[in-house]
Amino acid sequence: MFFIKLFILFLIFLSSLKAGKIIAKKYSNRVDELKEMKNALNVFLTKIKFTYESVPETFSEIGNNINGNIGKIFRTASENMKEKAAGEAWEEVIEKTETSLTDEDKSIIKNLGRMLGKTDLEGQISEIKLVQNFLNTQIEVAEREKQKNEKLYKTLGGVVGLAVVIILV
């Protein structure tokens, strides 16, 4: 009986440690997704500058070359652009796709949709560069939050688990 109780307490401690790590991971995921988005927009910028592929074709290619949520955003946006305007499809996909991005990040990324397919080449290039500049700022903020909060939540998970185990003993 004692070993069963000890095993259950150990599982409680491990599960709280895991919960802390899961919460901490969202900070790493946010930084990674912001960097992936910046890289994807860089590829998009290069493609529209030097090739004359349509926006849906370019998005489809970018989506196939990038893994994770950011690749999914570009693939889905490409598919939706067959039925809707490019900007509208982009904004809808950004809003509906589950990511670790904050509302502020999404708002910045959705701004790209305002000019997508509506202006000349130079207008779209300047809009992409503007979004990339905003993303640089968001990456810096996300890095600081990651440094501050990642260790906090990992430690907090262990402390809470230990406290529960002590209370139950």
C-alpha cells in the first residue's frame, strides 16, 4: 500500500513538472514561429521581386517548404485565395490558425493582407518590409519574455508539484 501511495505521489510530481514545461514551451514556440514567419516573408519578398508567380502559387510553395503552423498558414491561405481575395483569405487564416502567437503578433501579420494583391509591386514590397520590421521588434520582445518566463514556469511546476506531494503526505 505504501508503494502505491509513493508511486501516485511521484506521478503527481512528474505531471506538475510536465505542466510547467508545457506552459514554458509556448514562449519558445512563439519565438520560433515569429522567426519562421519573418523567414517566410523574406522568401515571399524575394519571389515577388524576381519571379512573376501569383500570390497563391508563391504562398503554396512557401507553405510546402516550411513546417509547422507557419507553413500551414501559407498553405491554407493559398487554398483560400482560390475562393476569396488575397487579403481577406490571409487575414482569415491568421485569425483561425492555432499558433503560439499573441494577438499583437497576429495583428501585425494581418496588416500584410491590406495590400496583398491590391497594389503594385513596390507597394507590396514596402508593406512586406514594414511587417518584417515590426516582426523584428516582436522577436526581441518575445526573446525577453522567453528568458524571463520560461525558467519561471519550469520551476513553478516543480514547486507546485512538490507542495502538493508534501500536503498529501
